[in-house]
Amino acid sequence: MADEYIHPGDIELTALEVGRDLLLLITGGVSHIGAASTAFLIGDQVEVLTSAVPHHKEHTLSEGIAHRIATALRRSVTVVMGIHYDDLTKEGIQQVVEIVNAKVEQYLLQQS
């Protein structure tokens, strides 16, 4: 899929409350599970554990997102991410990153 087919509405962020914890599913293009990152508090510090499927790159985003949300909301957060578009250029990848970050920011604003 060429870069021009990427649009913000194609990438979805779904939040599910799991007791006090939070599960975020971020998908787009051909949805799948590429990585899962769980951020949790130990005292005042936020730690992150990540599991990534080999040959997938979502962990480069999921770790930071989990850390950011756990820090902001002071709760455990698991981010499961799977976004795939065929033949993305560097610019296309950057566009996906920007869309994901905007959706995360929008989610955090809704929580305050």
C-alpha cells in the first residue's frame, strides 16, 4: 500500500478498562499483534516490559506510549499494537508515527 492511502481514520486506538488497569489496542492497515508493552508503577517509578513478534517494529512505539500513559494516569497500562502497510517509505512510516502520537495525545486529553 502506498503512503497516500494512509489516513488518520484508518488507525484506531481502542481503550478497555480492566479493573484499575488499562488496555489500549492500536491497529491500522492490516491489523495484527506486533508488540505488547506493559507499563507499571514501582513506587514513584514507571517500568516497562515489552514482548515483540520477530520482524515487527511496533515495540519502538508501544514502549514509549505505555510509559507515557502510565506516567500520566498513574496506573498500569498495556499497549498492544499492530499496524501494517505494504511498501511504506520513510515518510510513510513517519506519517503513521505522527497519527499514532496524535491519537494517544487525544486520548490523554479526554482523560483529564
